[in-house]
Amino acid sequence: MSTTTFETLPHKDLVSVANLTGAEIQSVFATAAELKANRDEHNDVLRNKRLAMIFEKDSLRTRFTFDVGIADLGGMAVFMDHRDAKIGSRESIKDVARNLERWVDAIVARTFKHRVVTELAKHCSIPVINGLSDSLHPCQALSDFFTLTEKWGSVRGKRVCYVGDGNNTCHSLINTAVKLGAHITICTPEGYEPNAKVVNEAMIAARDTGAEVRIMEDPREAVEGADAIYTDVWASMGQEDEVEERAGIFHDYQVDEGLMELADPSALFMHCLPAHRGHEVTAGVMDGPQSVVYDIAENRLHVQKAVLVMLMAK
Ligand code: CP
Ligand code: NVA
């Protein structure tokens, strides 16, 4: 039986990392580290708790890690594949929320429209965790920076450079970097920059931590001196029709061995996965010694277990 008293988060939901303070993120990391180090000691923290997982989009990592994660803690998950009938089309989001809260103790939602996550959160009394929306991917960014913290001890003052599309992964990476005092450079082709509101709010948050936020267009200039280079797919789920067009537009934004050489010699390569070798990253970089992609994927489990405990064990 677990004898540890875990800290809780003073929020009902995890919709965006922008809603967390730097101290709260560090507390998630401390909980994740304990759960990772002593898995078997904490296998009853969420005994008999139930997690609903509503996914409008495909998933390997998010689905497996939440499913295995809640089981590790003594609870269980129910998965609802909603790809064919989007949440809110058969019945209102509010009614889905009001039903689910009667049967389960928390919800993980992976949606197209970000509003579906916020509406679910608004209409039910139980925690709602954003498992990726078109706008944000908070669990990913927490795992990204937990992994960097493991590697470096602290991310404060380190330089993370994201090269590619200014998408959901990119937005949550920005949100998290500035809260932790890591410098973040985003390098995209013109027209594919991250959302201006996300960038502006990050710049305000960065004033408290000394983080720098840079938006650039030239990858070779952007990665200079970087301690980590991050990329993601050029066409996200829901943008399948744009795959070919984007392949042309993003051609010069591939993370290859030449680009890695312009960063710090010990720079890490990061990707949320799934990856497309030969597109946003070469096989050599993806499978090379600087790549930490599978460490990040592993840590999705530990970080999300921490989030579950800190939201549900109240
Ligand atoms: N990185 C990530 O969220 O992976 P999945 O889409 O497989 O869940
Ligand atoms: N940007 C990607 C992330 C997948 C984990 C997508 O939304 O498809």
C-alpha cells in the first residue's frame, strides 16, 4: 500500500500547460519521478477509479500510456473510439459530460476542435485531461520537459529549438518552456508560425522566468547553439489533404545531420512521434545517438500517471 502523500494540483482539469505555474509543473515532475522510481509501491493510489478515454483521432502513445497508467495505479480505463461520430454530433457535449460524470472519475479527450475539450471541462464536475486537440498537446510537452529535466538536471537557461509546423505540439512546447525558464526558438516557414495569442501570452509569462521566445524562419540560424532540436510531422491529423503541398513548403525544414551539426555538439533530438523518416527528420538523426525520442515516449507513462494522481486522488 502506498504510504506517500502526493501533492495535488489546485485545478480541476489539465487543458493547457499555460494554466499551470512553474512550481506546479515541477511538482508534476517530482511526482512522475517518484512513480517512475517506485512503481510497485504506488499501485493502489487510484484504486477502483475509472477513466473514460474519448478519442476522435488515432493514437498509440497517449492511448496506451493512459490505459496502462491508470491500471498501474489500481484503476481502470474505458476507451471510446469516436472517430466516426464526433463528440457533440449524436448528443450535445454538455450531455456527454453530464452522463460521463455519473459513471467515471476523470476523462481524457483527444479531439479535433479545442472547444470540445474546454466544453467537456466546463460541463462536468470531474477532471478533464486534454489528450491532444487541434490547438494543444499538454501531456506531450510535460513529458518533453520532464525528459529534458532528467537529462540536464534543470532546463532553466537551456535553448530548445523547434523546427517545423507551428502546431499543437509546438504551442504546448512554448507554454511549458517559458514557465520553466527555458529559451525557446520556433522556426517555421512563413504562414505556418505558431498562434500569435500563444506566443504573446508566452512572452508575458517569460518575463517572470527570464526565458527568451524567438520566432524565426531560417532553420540554420535558428538552431545555432541549441541544446535540443525538436520537430513534429508537417501535416497533423486532420490535415491529410495537405500532405503533398506541405511536403514542398517544409522541404528546407527537415532536421538532418547537417542541421544537427549547427547546434551544440551535445544537442538532443526530440520528436513527439509518430515520425516520418525522410520527411521532417532523416533516419540518421531519428535513430542516431542524439535522439531521445523513445525516452520521451516512455516518460509519457510516468508523467501522465502523475497528472492522474494529482487531479484524481483528492
Ligand atoms: N505523441 C503522441 O501523442 O502520440 P500518439 O498520437 O500516438 O498518442
Ligand atoms: N501534431 C501532431 C501530433 C501527433 C502526436 C498531430 O496533431 O497529428
